[in-house]
Amino acid sequence: MPRPEPSSSLPRFIRQNNMVAALQALFDHGPLSRADLARALGLNRSSSGNIIAELLATSLVQEVPYPDPGSSDAPRAAGRPGIALELKPAAACFIGAEIGVEHITTLRMDLRGQVSECRIEPFDGRSVPAGLAVERAIAQAFAGLPDEAMEVVEGLGLAIPAQIDETGFVQVAPLLGWTSEDLQHLVRKAVPSDLPVVIENDANAFAFGESYRHLQSKAGVTLFLVLESGVGGGIIIDGKLFRGGHGLAGEIGHVHVRDGTELEEVLGRAHLERRYRKVSGQPDAAIDGFLDAVRTGKSDVMEIAEDWARDLAQAIVAACRLLDPNRVVLGGRLSALYPLVAAQVTLHIEELQAATFPIPDIVVHEAAESGAAFGAACMLHRRFLSLENTALSKGA
């Protein structure tokens, strides 16, 4: 957080902080009365009134009828004022995109954190160079965007399965076959120069997005696993993304599980499809057919599903030894397999887990296939509702 040195800048700095706090309170809690917002900010009605007037002038906040007391959006404060304040959804747009091995996912998010225009398109990431993949993702993300929405776009967030440093430089993306790619430069060539850009590992983005939007997810330790062509991991500790000493924390897919085999080799899509094609006799069988076969309980595929359940359980138990997570959240296409074998996973965990180590809750993310793109958009949303937003600084 910047520290204002000239004393004359202190009032401006305080007002900017209060504007950011007001926007964050409205995002976290939804519509609030002026009195409720003043209490959330710890300000008197006069001081908060000045902040609210500035936010209304920027069109980031709007007045709306106070929610019905029976609504889940209604604040708990006593009384029932006639007017509430809320973030104006159309005041800002955040673009999220994920370049996967077999798909490109793009979505748009408004200022209130609501998603629209989510698209998942097939994509052969292994055969496309980084530059062309970036162009494809950006074209898909901005396709059909109305002019009025383009004017309020506040950034592009891109998630990929790769080891990425803080500058957006990809050291290696093994599943895509990329090495030493300056993704920040590639993105900058295709978007306006003043557009904020965030580039993040897909599992980290997925983890950030889930914890960002849900206040109940911000306490404790959560391990996020993205189950796709490989296995990516992200760690959230008390609401903050844990990157580790070199930005590689959570790379659980590279843990050896048996016979020197990495976890992502036995949990990933290619392994399951290869085994399913062998037992089904269908050379072109894909993951959807495998999932359908498991749902119907076909005996020739249940052994494959059982092996997957055992390997997932082993990975979770290993994570418990190191992280002691409260929750494990599964995302990605293959997370759809977990509910079909949840009982087997639990049984294997109970057999492997030491009695002194609790078993974490295991859940499937509500938007498992678009979670990484959503998280990338959330990273931009957080930036907008922070002191990094230069527009708020000028407005203050």
C-alpha cells in the first residue's frame, strides 16, 4: 500500500481508501442502506455521505429499492429504509479466459461478480503454438462484445496450465508443449495498450476465484485440484493464494504415486481414455463415453474407476500430511467422475489416513469447467476494487 509523503496528499489518500472500502463492502454484502454502509466503513453519516456522493458520480454505485426483508439479499440491520446502495453491474466488465489442452473457455463478469457469455470451445492445444493460441483465446473472448460493453472492459485475465512467473513469462507448459514463452508480450500485441492484463496458472486462478466470491471459503486451508488432461493444484490459506517460494506451490500432479508414475498420468484424461478404449474395443472412445459407462455401472469400466478413486485418495492423504486442509475442491472436466466414486475415495482415505489426521471435506466446484477462467476474471475484479485502480485515485 503506498504511503503518502506530502501532508497535503493525506486527505486524498484517506478518501481513496474509504472509496475502495465502500466498494468492497458492497461487493461482499450486496445492497446496503446508507446507514449500514457508514457502519461498515466506521464513519459518521456526513463523512460516508461524501464518499457515497463521489461513488454515485462515478456511476460505479447506484440507488435501488431496499431489498424485501424476506430476501436473502436483505441486510440484517433494524429498520427498513426505502433506498439502498449497490454496485452497478454494467459499470465494469472483466474478461476471463483459459487456454486448456482440449478447450478454450472464455467468460465475462460484471462489477457485481456475475458471469455472462460463458463459452467453451474445442481446441487442440498440443498442436498450436503459443502465439496462435493467445490470438484464438482473445478473439473468442471479445467476439460479439457490444460497443458499450467494450468501453467499460477493465482487463483481461488469462489462465493456462503452466509454470508462470509474476511477469507472465511461461517457463514451461508441458501439456501444451510450450517452453520459454513471454505470454505477457503475446497478449499485449493483441489488446489495447492500456488494458490491464493478468496471466496466471490455471489451478491458482481456479483456487482464487472460488475463495474470492464466497466469504465462507476464506477461512482455513483449501486445496483445489483441477482434473483435466493433467492435474493442477492451488492452495488458499485464510482467503489468500499461497504460491510458495518460487510460485510452484500446489503442483501435486507431479507427485509420484506408484512405480515412479506421476499423479497426473494416472488421474488425467488421456490415461482414462486409453484404458477405456482398450476394454470397450472402441478406438475413438472419449471421456464422455467413459463417464456414461461408469454411471450405468458397466463392469468392464468399474475397475478403471476404482483405480482412479484409489489414486485420488492417495493424493489427498499425501496433501493432508503436508497441508492439513479443511477442504478439497475439485474442478475440471474429470471432477464429474468423483461423485460416481465418492464412496470408494472415502473408503481408501480412511484406510490410508492416520487416525490423528482429520479427513477434509471433498466437494466438486459448482462451475468446475469454467473455474479457471472465472478466477482469472476475479483477479482483475480485485485489482479494480483496490488502491491499484488509478481511476479511483484520480476520482478521489
